[in-house]
Amino acid sequence: MLTVHHDDALPLPITHGNLFDFPNDPLACMRKLQQQHGSVAALQQDGTKIYFAFGPEYNHQVLSDSQTYHSRFFAIRGSRNSSQRRLTSGLLSMNGDEHKQQRRMVMDAFLKKAIQGYLPAIKLHVEQMLADWQPGKERDIARDMTEFMLRLTSSILFGMNNPDLAYRIGRMIDHWVHLNHELGMGAYISSPEISGRYDELLDFANELEVEIASLIRQRRTGTGGPDMLSMILQAHDDQGSISDDQLVGQAALIFAAAHLTTAHSLTWTLFLIAQHPSVMQGLHAELRSQLSGGFPTWDAAEKLPVMERIIKESMRVLPASAYSQRMTMQPTQLGPFPLPCQSGVIFSQFITHHLPELYPDPEAFRPERWLDLNPSPYAYLPFGAGSRMCIGAPLAMLIMKTVLPTILQRFKLTSVPYSEVSGKVISTMLSPTCPIQMHIDPQDGEFESQPVVGNIHTLVTLQEAQRRLHRAA
């Protein structure tokens, strides 16, 4: 355990204010705390504090000590026998031996052999999406990627035997996740507005559990397929098989962790390369030399170093998961703070990825930095780090390494001039808050960036398009 002795003559790094400043604008709140206080800070209202840990040193402390810092993906767990409790009881909310045992039992669905089996579904859904794209038209890339990942995640998790049911459950899980995060601050501070919607969350959790449980019963009595649910149903270890109640939670939380994070990563990556023609030029040359124009095979997708550097840099500068939280299960020391049990601690991928001492010119999108950059797992953590690192990271990377080349071999995407591009952290995720409008044209290898407006300029430096804008002015 990291212990720092604090000089009692120095004030603790605490900002006194409104706790709702954090959920209202997490990035602005965390940036201000980090700039004012450095690597450790607290936001306090009356007697309630939320603690913040920034940078690799404290990321390591929080993420490597799973006995002290418990995962609390959803703050509102519900009563012991409620649907809400069962739905929030997947891997992301488990800790200790229970987490280790359940992770072993679902691991088979995320191994290379299983992931290879999902490639036909990825290909099918990206082809269906692109069939609707018409050259010369504009598309909202954020909406397209979200819809694509909703359908893909539903089919990978729940199977293609009943796609309408899988898709309906996927939409319900998406809505349930948003409800949880909208109301999650109620676990830290009393608010009539939040407590008044508590029954809404519990009622919807009841409806969602009925749908997932029905699908599980169908799988138990029928033949399994190459979907995750079927594989998890077949999982056994030396402590037995997985129960239906456990399956409900695993299904809900696996979907919650996979759907929007990958959709946002795809969206931000497409936007960033459209804003950097020199980057797209290099990628275009690689795709032409390495691929034949179609959907990449597994081996081909792993032999695209320019594509990989672009994805890494996109997930650094605009990480889909902007922060996560932990809860202390025993008293501990975090920098100068003695933390009591049940203290909420926030760590931030976004803030870490934008520290200039780790990444020079951190707001710039520079994929070439990855030619000689090798940060520690706690300095670069788009999928988390430590024993709880995202189990679905290899699948997410495969989706991006196959979907992005499929799109970019066929189409050229250019931002609509002076369209708005804005983002905000919602439900821990850095999400587009408006349509991301792009012109869709046949791929011709001729790239040009276009200036955009919106708060994207507070998140990343768009140098090439802005230089053109200043020259025109």
C-alpha cells in the first residue's frame, strides 16, 4: 500500500463545492481539480467527499489493490432480492474470489478461438450498414456507429436465432444503463429529483430481467450457437456451473461494457482521421498495399501497423471510457488523505492520457508517437489495467481493426464544413452530444480536412483543419 505522510501545516488538496459539478461536467471538474491540486484531490460538499486519483502512480495503487478498492460499476444495487441487484451482479460489480471464479467461467467466450467465431457476425453487420450508405450524401457517423454496435453486440451476445428479440433486449439494456448513471449520484448525495425516479429504475429492471431470463430459458432447452450466452451456459469449473441469476447479471453487464464504448471509439477514430489528411494518406497507402478491398481476415487485420497506431492514439486522446470509480472496503491512505471505509474514489483514463509529462503535446492527435512510445499499463489504460482489465479488450480491438478498414477502403469520409462536433462524458463515457455529420464519397485517395465548430476544440487540437480556416480568414 502506498503511504504518503502529509505535512499537517499544509492544507489538504480539497475543493469545496457542489458534488453535482462532477456528474454535470466530469471533464471540466476533473481538469480543474488536477490543475489545482495535482495527482490527488477531493471534492467536498458539507461532510461528503469524493476522492480523485490522477496519473499512473495512483492508478497503480487503486487498480492493483483489489482487496481495498472494490469495483462499483453501478452505484444503485437495489435490495437483495430485486431485479436491480441481480442485473448489477455481473463481472463489473463482482470482487474478490467471486470475481475470479466468474471471470474464469466466462473467459472462454473471449478467447481467440471464440472471437474468431464472431467474425462472420462482424462482417454481416458492417456490410448491412454500408449497404445503406449512398455516395454524395451526408451521414451522422455517431448514429451509424451506435446502431451498428447495438445490432452487433446483440447478435454476438444473444445470437442470431432470434435477432429481433436480441435487438430488443439490447435496446432495453442500453436504456437501463443510462437510467443507472443518471441516478447514480443518489448513492453519494441526497436529491429529491434523483430519489423521485428510483422506482422508475426498479420497474424497468424488472421488465429487463424478465426478457433476459426468458432468453436464457430458451437457450437451456434448445441448441446453442456461436454466441456468448451459449458459451457461458456451457461453462463449468471446479466450483460448478453458472446459475440463471448469475447469467442475468453477466449478460446485462457484458452488453453494457461493450456496446457504447466501441461505438464511440469507432466514431471518434473516423472523425479524427477525417480531420488529419496526412494521417489518412498514410493509412490509405497501407490498406491498398495490404488488403484486397474487402473485409480483412484475422491475420490481415493484425498486420496493419499504421491502423493500429491510429486506433491507439484515438483511444488515448479521446478515450471512450473517460473515468471509472472504486469504493474502499477498508480504511486506507491515498496520498495525503486517510480514507475511511466506503469512500468513493475516481480515476480517469482521460486525465492520465492528457498529462504532458507522459505524452508531449497531449491534445494533439499524433499516431506516429506510437513508433517509439511504450507507456506502462497504468499510464495508458483505455481498457483499464490490473486484474480487472476489460475482458472484452481483444474483441473490441478486432472489431475496430476489421470495421475501420472495411469502411475506409470503400468510402472517403469528410467532415461537413462548420458542422458542430461536441462531446461530453455521459455514463462515464466520452460521448458525442450532437450528430457527427460527414460527407460520404467513393474512396479516391484524395483527402482534405474541413473546419468544424463545437467543444471538440477543448478536447483535441485539430491543427490541419484550423490552419486552413486561419488562412481563409
